[in-house]
Amino acid sequence: MNSTIDRHPARLRRSVLCVPTDNERALAKIAALSCDAVVYDLEDAVLTDRKAEARAMLAKHLGASRPIGIEIIIRINSLNTLFGEQDLIEAIGLQPDAILLPKVESPQDIQIVADILAEGDAPDGLRLWAMIETPRGVFNAAAIAETGRTRGGRLDCFVPGLNDLRKETGAAALPGRQYLVPWLMQILLSARSCGLDVIDSVFNDFRDGEGLDAECRQGRDMGFDGKMLIHPAQIQAANAHFGVSPEATAEANAIIEAFALADNAGKGVINLSGRMVERLHLDQAQKIAAKVKAIQRKDRTA
């Protein structure tokens, strides 16, 4: 089957916490957190003179107390920097679930790393995430996403980087992100065209609960899978907003049960309580049901 969904298994990514790898206290707290994924950051969150120390601290942390039930992503420095190549080599050895590439601007940025992983016999399950955080990256988002369609493609997820985009474009950091929404939707549409997940950008003021709630609601309504976070205090809001409501769960179960009836076998469209429901709604319902089960499993192990 030539489906992008087959190459990109569903993962629960409501809350994706970014943690500086040179912060020992922050690393020690991760195992007790309820985030779905953690990005161990070797890039922006680490000063230049602490890069090597940060790599060593990350290796020690994952060797001693690897988090259970949390997707592990390592953000490396760009291969165009003095640190990127060594970051990548050591990240592969630490066996994360994914490697996050910063400032991706072209398909070649993905392919170069994919080739390195293939030559190094990295596990097939090791995925790549891409930060889209420059004007050129936004412009080329659709072409970058296409690398996830190729046979053996490792690209799995996009993350917009609005702080860098604001800096490079001069767009104001206004509530509601009105001037940034077109770029966010372009990134999201490009990701979805190739079956990729896409995580909304960070909300910078972790003390502003109302602002975070508003931005999470906006991101959810736009179609994002979750939120990149900068502080543990933001996890609960992201999990709540990017979860599944009881109403959505009930509707999904009703659609699945209706299509499972013998009378509806083989039908492309059915009548459900006076509403016409198509097979595409069944696909959506099955994804929602899978997400609910993943949330329930996580809650049981918390």
C-alpha cells in the first residue's frame, strides 16, 4: 500500500516540552512529567561554550534515567555549524525516537541527514523532525514535506519556529498571531499533504495562563497535533486542549459502530441520525479513537 499514513504511525504529541540539555535540574524532573514528548535541546537553549558539556550531560541522563512513556527527540545544531556533525553522531548513539533539525530550508537539508543515517545503519524507526523557522523554509515547506513520501523517508513532523520567523521578517508578536497565521497554515497544509504531524510553535510567557489557553485553542482549531512548550507549567493546558473531548469521542464511536453494521457493509455513505456520513468521516473517527486509546494508556501508566 502506497500510503503516507503507513510510514508515519500515529503518535500522541499533545505536549512537546523543550528542555536545555545543560540544565541538570530540568533533566532530573522529566521522568515525573506528563508531557507526551520531550525535545532535548542542544541548539538554541545551550550557549556556544557549553555545547560539548551539554552533549555529555545528555548522554549521562539518558544512560541513567531514560524516561518511560515519553517520546524522545534530540534537537541538534545545524550541520552548517561547528557543532552539528558531532551532535548528530552522538545523538544517533543515544537511540532517540527522532532527531529534530533546526532551520530546515530545503529538501536537501533532510536528505543529507537521511543519507548519513542510512550509511550509519541507523534503525529504520529513527525519525526526523524539521523546524520551519526561516522565510525560505516556509516558502519551501511543501517540497521539504515531500521527502516524507519517499520510500524509507524518515521525515515525520514539522515544527514552526515563530520566534525566528518574527526576527527575520519583522512581524510583530501580537496576540492572536494575525500576521503569522498565513505562514502557520502554509506549514500545516504542506505537512498534511504528505501525512506528517505538525506541532504548533512555543508560547513564550509561561506565566500567562490565559494567553496560553487562547493560543492552544487557536492551534487546535487550525489543526495542529500539539504544542511545543518551554516550561512544565504549560503541559496541563496543552494536554487538555489537544486531547479529545467526550463529545468528539462519543461521535467517533457512533460513526465506527454505524459503519460496522452488516447493513452498511460496502457503503460509501450512510445515514446516521439524519446526517449523511462518508467513509472519510470513518477514517477521521478511527484516528480519534486511536488517540483516545493512547491517552487512556498514558493516564494508566502515569
